[in-house]
Amino acid sequence: MSAPKGRWVSSFSFLLLCASSILTRGRARLLQELSPQEYFSTLQAGRASLAYFSRNVSPGAQPFLEQIENSAEALQDYGISVVKVNCPKEDVSGYCGKENALRKAYLFRGNTLIREFPTDALFDVDSIVANVLFALLFNEVKYVETLADLQDIENALKGRSNMVFAYVPATGTAEHRAVMEAAFVYGTVHQFVLTTEATLLKDTSSDEPDVSSARLLFCHCQRATDLAQPCRRTAMGQALTLLNIHRHLKLMGAPLVTEVAEDPEKVSTVHLQLGLPLVFILSQKETYEADRRTAEFVAWQLLGKAGVALLSRDLVDLKVLLRSNVALKTPNEGVPIKYMVLEDTDDVVTLVEEKSKVAQIQEDEEEEEVEEEEKEDNNQDVQDDQVVEAVSRDKKRELPLEQILALTEDTFHSALLETAQTVVLFYASWEAVSLAVLRSYAEVADHLKGTRGVLLSRVNCWDWPGVCTNENVTQFPTIKIYEKGERSVMYNGMWGAEELISFIMLSRVSCPLKLATMDEAEGYLRGEFPSELSSYHHTSLLGVFSTATSEAREAFEEAGNILSGHVTMGMYVEDDALALSHKYAVSPPALLLARSGGQSVEGIALSKQSAQDMVQMIRYELLDVFPEITVQNLPRYLQLRKPFLILFSDGDIGQMESEEMLKLAKGRLQQGFVACWLNLKKTPVGRGILKTYFATMPSLPVLIWVNLHAGGQVFRFPSEQSITESNVLSWLEKLKAGLEIPSSTLSEEDWKPPLPAYDFLQMMETAVPDLPLHTSHSHGDTPARRPPKSPGGDTAVQEEPSQETEAEKVGSPVRDLRGTAPRLATRDKQGKRHSEL
Amino acid sequence: LGLALYASSLFAASSAAFLYHDYCIIGAGPSGLQAAYFLQRASRDYVVFERSHAPGSFFALYPRHRKLISINKRYTGKSNSEFNLRHDWNSLLSHDRRLLFRRYSRDFFPDADTMVRYLEDFASLLKLRVQYNTAIVHVTLERDRQAWNGHYFLLTDQDRQNYKCSSLLVATGTWVPNVVNFPGSEYVEGYETVSINPEDFAGQTVLILGRGNSAFETAENILGVTNFIHMVSRSRVRLSWATHYVGDLRAINNGLLDTYQLKSLDGLLEGNLEDLAIVKDKKGKLHITLRFYLENRNTSAGIDSITLPQDELDNFATRAPYDRVIRCLGWKFDFSVYNSSLRMMPGKGDKKKYPQIKPSYESRGTRGLFVLGTASHSVDFRKSAGGFIHGFRYTTRAVHRLLENRHHGVPWPSTVYPITQLTNSIIKRVNEASGLYQMFSVLADIILLRENATAFEYLEEYPVGVLAELEMQTGKKGPNELFVILMEYGRNFSGADKDVFYYNRAVGEAQHAWQSNFLHPVIYFYKRLPTEREMRLRPPDWPLPRPDAIHHIVEDFLTDWTAPNAHILPLRRFLENCLSTDLRNFFAESCFLFAFTRQKLPPFCRQGYVRMQGLMGSEGLWRHAVEAGLLEDYTLTDFLGNRPPDSHEESQDQLLRDHVIPVRPLQHLVNAKDE
């Protein structure tokens, strides 16, 4: 009950805004009590008053009395005074003497009686206001019972003015009151027609209406020219409240199509002000008349849902594609206008309806949020860091760290000497990212359990800062792999179990691995040698050198050092036989690349390259031609800084698409883009990407061109075309020529602080106004604002011996078990979100 | 003295007669040895002069009753060596773990002999170059443009051996006893010589002058055997637990307060010692009177003619005669050896026992002369711990770093981190750093933002008083924006008159952190380096001028500021708002989504994920993040794409589907686009 009441109050106050300028009145006591003589002598001509006569208050009249008292305020807004006339005991003349007078209320205008109401018709405020206004607005609101009556009125109005036709299931309801109140304001502008006949509602509606709920139609009779046709009608979609009716009438009163000749960003119409979108039909001189008709057609469809404006491109310099024909401006501030190419008018309507649905959902959410915020006065203290929050939610779970040796300052160095390979995770036990990595590390330990020659260990830098400093660990987490106390490698890959395992395993083999025989080299290319790596699927790189080429060999070895753990690199130095080079038709120095278990071996000639160049080259060569993009491998492709042509697929991609895409990708060197695909089953977050691009999920598979590094425009390959190399290529041509419209553009927004910080400086200034903080600095930008007392703002600084009382008075939040002095009996709860100790 | 002067002018021409060192340190006490340690580690040419045959000669005599009042906490429940130094007040800084004081004593309040032994070990184990039995009796200057500071320091020892130094580090402490002269002061025994055997005081009535730790230590020793003890001093007793100043009366020595306040047995009096006079009667008893009475009397008359206060005021407090009067008034710096050209001036007011120095610990009168140790306490007298081992071991290190930069072009040590480590680096330091903790409000960590705030440089324990000179003193490029991290007590919390145990003395909510009373970290943000003028005009009691923004990390009962929501989160928000960026951590999945849907990435993704160091996270964490609503689970979402292609009931997807029948083609509009 409270919600509709709240809405009622707001609509009421809204009406006050409209009505109070018309009505001026002295706000005296709302319910006057007068004697009959007083009452009748004070009646003013033209002023309405509702009176009831009372002798001793009879018990049965009590509820009625209450209601009428309550309605006094509402009625006063319409200039109607409510009077209780006290009949003297002996007085039996006039109304006091009338039979049943005491069971009735009388509505007077001046001293003319307009109507008598039986008290049972005035059962609550709504019914009192509705009935009183209904009686007073006799001319403004016609009551009809038959369709013929309605048509008569309609016909009479055609070409002259518009009609508001309302159906209410019964009089005296809240809806009835809303209609009457609206009629009070708009009655002179539109003809109001009211009915309670359900049949009439059925006759005026095309669909099967629900007769139990009220309905309001706006009939555009002013524009009607054809007497034979009924006026065009626009039903109000929302519930019948005063605010909604007002809004609807405002919208109906707005021009159907607004002609615009300025920057659409600056345009504002009634629609935008009322929170509705505005659709621009982009027009040109040549097609102006047709566009205008289209705009009107669309406008009729969208009446009450969105505004329509006709924008002449000839008059405004628009920096959008010539092809764009429609633009959408949403009432949300800061959202840029979206330009589109739509093919039929239905698209426009659907678009708006989509928007309004989304907006409705958002509004609901916002409302919830507002409520939330009211409950918690701020949410600055709510954790919004996903890693920190996830780790703290997991803190009660004991981590399975048995497999990981905890090292100390004393054991660190000796532990390194014991095993061939010691992996050390340096972390801080209070730091969230470290703890997240520690969880993955535990998985690694579990996976590598029993692997000989590998020791997994950890150093908590919060306990042993000296070890971490000595090992040059400046940030958390850091993983280093120590080889029998000799050299150490810093792990620089993804913080994930899988990646780490692969790194540890690959690091066990020297990089590059020197291969002694032809058999070893062949086995290496097949992925069978060395045996410890055979279970790890990878691409093998083999450097083939002649005994003479020492320069390239050194560079290769150095590159191997850099890439150790990420790549398997072998090295084969041929003697005079040159058998390997012959077999793969390369001349040393050369690089052999065996993808996926040696099924195909590529040869690449090595020229005089530095180690760095070689690292670059190897990294590049290891990229797949048409990769499946995953969370793990995206960064490698991002580094190419090229646009992405990406096929989103639900599950594996089809044979045909795969082949066509591969053909496309093979030419990638010339084309300069990354052709790839994304498996939504494997990488569900891909749906998040599509949702951002399209608001709703497109049908799959969908081919997207997105330029991540320049402009951020997203294009969608037309779904009616099949994905073939030629189709895609010609589409790409069009893209480049600027003939395609982007589906969306990636947000350019900076990453700003998600929420404000506590402004302690200001708190200090408000609490301690005497603090000479300002005199001492030349760039004082914030003048001291001194509200009388800030909440909890003066316990510490102004405290004299009376600190305690002061603190109690302010109800300061310092009485829980945190901070530096515990108070063991906490009486009132302060903390809401943090767990109390 | 005249001879020495003569000698110096004579030998000035031929400097061969001088033994030259870049650095000369006077005094092999804790601060002298500490300075020597840093110079030795930096391979500098230095020497320490010590008048005694061993280091720490002050501790060989003092405290007289041999109990140090600096705590030696052997257990803290933590293994963090840096943190543990917060509760180790005796160790000097070194890389040698053997030289931790807890290895020398099991006592919470160790014996002074242990300190002497410790200092001997410190000097010998680290092979510090100390020249013992060398008392510097005179110091003067020799102008020379070539010299580091425009002059050399010429030092003369008791054997008239001369030494020449480019830089002089004065670590002599305060060892000259404070003496008050009044009629009868000849009857007063000094703390430095008074008997420490309680038996010598049996059945005696004792008056002690002074109300510091030495006075109470003396009283504590004899409390049990005397008739009663009175203590008199100019100012009220200040309890260190109430003032947070370790130089005030420590609880370990305050047994006399008990007997005074409980049984009116012993007592404290306030009065100006200069107005006193002591008269000895025939029985050898000492009577207190006022200088005023003595001045008016007939000098020839005997003791009986002297007016005693009780003659006029028969309930005068100290009317009972005393058997002994003991002076325990502390010590002052020895100014006598410095030639006037060095302008070694005593400080003003209550700092007159210390020489005047700048916040950089350099003498106000002479460039190149630095005062270390207890004598340097004027910088933070009655505020922080600069006069005590646990404080000046850090200020000495700071002076060394200033010197390294000034004379050897070695910039202040610093580490450069990516901006994603900003919150972490602050949290790490405020939780473990001992220098910040001991030298609260004096030494500060400085964060200089670099490269458009994508990286920052971290400088530890810089003297905050010379913040304006940061560029010159550290050799670091002046930043635009900087953070200053220090520790502070709540202003107005501590003080002699304050009840530090009042209810609600502690703040628990992060949003009220600025009202924290106990030692807590405070972070100042400046858009540019404060100028010297701003430093000079800063509000009283403020270590720094008004910042552009300030953050307090709420005080903590355990001094453990690692709580994710109460400590780290508000700090992150503060840093984010100062830098106008988003410093949250993200799982790789989020970075992946951002990479495809945003043109810009948050720093964590930019510096991690994009560089192939994304945080994959575990399954469990991922689920927690989803439950927290901070990560979206896309596997659950029921999208149209999952349905059979011919189910058309969802109208909202129509727009994005393939169109079938155009209702009313926008033909003209479509045509228009081709023109």
C-alpha cells in the first residue's frame, strides 16, 4: 500500500505545481467548523464548498468525518473549502432540520446547492475528491453510456479539438480521481469523456481489453478531416495516475515531428525531458518530402514512446557516414548519439522498444540501487576489487600447501642446493594477488607431486623481508626458478597453474638443447625427444648450424636463454654431412619449425641477426595462423597491434568456415590483421564481448572486425552472406573504403577512480576551523566551509576532559572492537559490512 | 688553547703535518659507531676519535644504577626482522645478524654493561676504524676553496696531534652534567658521583633535584631504605606513556609516584631551583630556604640568623631538614672545544643543551658539520625518538645518505615500481618499517611519481624537515606529484594534562581515521614539491604544510594495517583519487573482456595481462568473485544463440535477426545513401 500512496503523493505535488499558480488561497484551518449562520453568511459567489451538518457527533459518522477531514487538504487545492456546520441543539430549521441531513454532504457553489452526496458515496479521500470534482466539472467531463453518445461527441470535436476518453471500472476510485484531477487542469484544452461501461471500452479497442483496469485513450480529433473515420487514438500504456496522465497529455500535445536544423547533440524536446528517446530521421534536400512522410509514419507508431525529429543533413554538418539514415538520442546524459543504417520503419520501432525495455530494467535496477544507497549511506567501504574480494571470501579455507616447502631466512640457501630445480614463490601473506597466485601454485604443486628434481617452495616476504630483498624481489608475487644454486630465472608468464607447470617443465630442459645425433634431431622434431617433454604439446624449434656459423649460433643460444621455459629450442650442429639441411631443404644457419608433433616442418633461413631480433622472430613464428583466441593467448596476438577479424562460434567452427578463414588468414602478411576465432563454449566471456557490441546476442557464428588499437570500431559481417574468402575480402574492402557502418565503437573512457575517497582534509577543516591550514599555503583552492557540526567530527581535536560525553553525544562510531583500544561491551551496532572483530 | 691555535695556524701551510680523512667522527658512542658503519660499507675514508679506551664510555658510567630503560623485546610473534626492530631499542643497524641486542641480553631492560660490551663488539666485528684514547680538544676551520664545503675542519687532540677533515660528524652526545648554582649548592651531591649503595641512605631523608629519569632512577634505588624522599623541579613530572615521548618519565622508574600518591610518604614539588638556597646546620642537616632570605641577611651572622621559610609559614612544605641533597639534572652538549668560527650555538629555550642544527642535521653555523646521535635531538626534542638509539640509528643513516649524494654523487637509494604496486608498497612499509615507526613525524618515505604516473620511485626515510630541498639533497629529479608517508599520533591526544585512557579513545571506522589517536600512518599528497617558504609557514604541530589531499590509515590495536576493507581499500581509493585512475586488480578474464570492449585498459591489465602476466586465478576464486557480483558468469546466461534457430517468439531479438519481410521499406532513405 505504501508504494502507490507514495506515487500518489508525488503526482499530487506535481499537480500542485500546475494548479497552485491558478489558485490562490489563504491557507487557514483546513476543516472549518462553523455554525449554520456563520456558514451561510460567508459563502462567496463562485466559490465551492463542501459542507456537512452535524449535531452531536453520532458514532456512525465518525469514519466519514475522518475521511472528509483528510480530503480537506486535497480539495483545498482545487479551491473547495470543507466545512463542518455545527447545528445547535434547538435548531431544526434549514439544513439542520432536514431529514437525513446529517447523513449527507452538500456541495455548494456560492450559495447554490450543486449536489448532495450520501455519505456512503464518500468512503475515502479518492472518492470524495473524484465525486466532488466530477460534480463541479460537469461541463468539462462528459459522461457517456453508449457508443452513439461517444461518436456524437467525437464527431462534434473533429477538426476542432482533441478528446481524452477514459474508462474507469467504477467511479470514486483512485483512477477516477486521477482523471478528474487531470480534467481540472486540462479540461479547457481537451474534451474529457468518461465512462464506466465495459462494452464501450470493448467497442473502442481493437484488442480484447481487460475491463477490470482503467484505460485512457487520447483521440486526435483536431487533425481528423474525414468525418466517416473515427479519430486516431493513442492509448496510454501506463497506469492511470495523475502524473502519467499529465505526461501522456504533454506528449500528445507535442508536435508530431520536430524539424531540426542544428547539431542533434544540442537538440532537446519534450520527449527527452520526459525521459524518452528521440529518433532522428536524417534527410536530404532531394528526398525531403518522402522523408517527412516516413518521419510522420514513424512518429505515429512511436507516439507516446519516443519523439521523432527530421534532421536535414544539408543544413547540419554531420560527421557520420553518408549511408546513415537514422539516429537515436537517449535521454541519458553523456551517451553519444548513435547513428545507424536501418532498412525499414519497423526497425526503428523495434529499436525504440528495445531501448525502452532496457531503460526500464535499468531504471528498476537504479531504483534498487538508490534504495540500497539509502540503506547504506555510502558504498565507498564496499570492496570493489574482484581479486581482493575473492581472496578474502576464500580466506577461511585452508590451502593445501603440504607439497610446498615454506622457506625461511635460515633454510633458504640450503634448500636451493638440495634439488636440481627449486621453484620459489615470493609472496606477501596480506597481498591479494599473491594469495591468488598461491592458490594456483598449490594446484601446480599437486600436479607436479612426485616429479623428481623439482622442489616447489615459497617465501613469505612479510615474514622474511631480508630474503626477498637479497633475492631482488621488489614486487609481489614473484616466482623464480633456481638451478642448483647456480643461476635463477624469473618467471614472466601468466599467473596460472597450467602456464606455470608448462614453464617449470620446459625449464628443466636446457634451452637450446644441444642435439648430438641425427636421430635425436629427428626425434626432437617429432616431439619425442627429450622424453620428459613428450607429454607437453608444443611447437619445436630446431636451429641447424654448420660448424662454421658461430655468430648465428651464439645469437641463437642467447635467444634460447631469454626464451627458456616458454619455448622448446633445440640446436644441431652439423658436421660435413649436412643431412638434416638436405632433408628439409635449408642451408645452415637455418631454423626448423615443427608444429604439432612434426607433421609439418617449416624451414626458415637465419641471417645475421642479433639475439633480440631472433627472439622477436621466434615469438612471431610461434603464433598460429588462424588461432583460437583464449584468455591465455590473447596478449601474444595483441602485441601485433593489428585489427582483429574474429569469428565467434558456439563450440567448434564448421569445416567450411574454418577452411575459408584459414585461406583468409594465410594471406595475413599482406592484409595486416589477426584472423582468429573464439569458442564461446571454451571462452564464455566472449558472450560478454558480443553483449557489449550488440546489446543482445546475435545469431552465431558471427564474424566481427574490430580495430582494438585505432578508433575501436566494430563491424559485423552481414549475416545473410556466407563466410567465404571472397565475401569477406570484398566486405573488408568496403570497410576500408568507409562504406560500412560500425555496429558499435569501443568506449574511449579512461579508467577513473571507481569511487571517491574520504576527504579527510575537508573533515579536518570543518571540524577544526581554527586550524591555520590556509594561511600557510599559497595555492589555497578550497575555501573553508564550516557547517555547524560534522558528524563525529570533533571528538579528538576539541576534546578537553569532557571527551567522553562529547563522543557519546555525537554518537561517534568508535565503540566497536576495532582500532587500538577495545571496548569489550559493544552496546550499539555500528559496523554494517565489516565483520565485527 | 692558545697553543693549539698557534699550532694550527703554523701547520696550515704544510698540511703534511695533518692526518687527513674525508670524514672525521668525534665520539665512538652508538651514533658515532653507527655513522662509521655506513661510511665503512660505502668504502669512505673516515676515522672515529674516542677519548676513552673503548667505545660507549658514557654507558660505562651511566646510568649509575646500570639498568637501561630502552626495551629489548626478544619475542614479538613475528619473524620480520625489520618489524622486530620496532621493539628493539638497543641494536644498531648492520647487516650482521649477530649484532642484534637480543643476542646479548635476555633482560627486557638490559644492563648498561651489556651495552658497553655490545658497542665493543659492534666496533670490532665490523672492523670499524676507531682511534681510541684520542680526545679532541679543539676544532677549527681552514678556509680552502678546493674543500668540499669551502673549508677543512682542523682537529687537535690532547697530545696536540692535528687532524684535517673534509666533513665533521659530531657524535659526542650530551655528557656535561647540568649544574645549578645557588647558595649552598656546594652541599649537593651530583648524580655522576652519588653512592649507588642503598645502605648508604638507610634512615636518611633525601631531597632530589630534578624530575627526569635519572632522578627517579636514583629515588627508585633508595626508596625502600630512606625516611622519605622529596623531589623538586621547575616543571611538572611528565609521564612518557601519557606524552608518547620516551625521554619523559618511564613507568619502570616511577615507584616514588606510588608512595607519594598513596601514602603521602614521598613527594614531588614544583619550584625554580635558582630561587633555592641550602643551609647546613650544626648537626650537618640541610635546610631549604630561599635565596631571597639569604640576600637580606647579615653575612657575618651564623646559621641561626638565617630566616627559614617555616619561620613565617609554619606549614612550609620542605621544612623538615634533609640529610642529603642529590642533583639529577641531566646533561648538556660540550660546546667548549669548538672555535667560535664554527658558530656552534646552543639552542633556544629548553633546547639549550643541544647545538643548533637544521632538519638535515647539519650545523646552522658551519657547512659540512653534522651533529649525530643524542646531540642532534633538537630536531625532534620532546616529540620523537631522535635523541635515543632506536631513533638516531635511522637519522644517522639519513645523514649518511645525504652525504653520499652531496659528496659522492650517489643519489638517495630508491626503487622504481609500476604504478600497480603503489598500494602494496605503502602497505608493506607502514607495516614493517622501523625507521618510520620510531622516527614518527621526522623521517618519511617519499613517493615520486614518474612517467605520467605509470610508475613511481620510492625513497625511504627521508628527513621530512628538508622536503623542500628534496631535489638537491637526494639527487632525484623533481617530480610533479608526490606522496609523503609518515606515522603520526593524533594531534592533541598526548600531553601532560591529558587523560589518555578516556573512553572511545580509539577510532575503529576507516571513515573517521583522521581522528586516530595512536600511532598510525598518514599519507600526504602534493601536486608539486612544497617550497621552503611553505615549509616554514606550516601550521604549528604539523610536520608538513597543507597537502593537496591527505589520508589517514585508521589506527590499529595490533599496528597491523593489512585489513583489506578497513585499511587497504580506503588507501586505494585515496591513491586512485589523487592519481585519477583505477588501481583495482583484475583477473585475466576481465582484462580479456576489457581488451575487446574498451579502447583503454586499467593499469593492472596494461602492466600485467597485456604483458603476458595476467592473473588467471583459480576456479574457486573465480566463483567467489562471481558470487560477490564483481565478475560475470557468462556460462549461465541463456542467450538466443543457444536455442534452435527457428524459435521466433522472442520479439526483442528481431532487430538483430535476419529480416524476413520488410514492412514498409525505407526505400528512399536506402537510396539516399548511395548518392
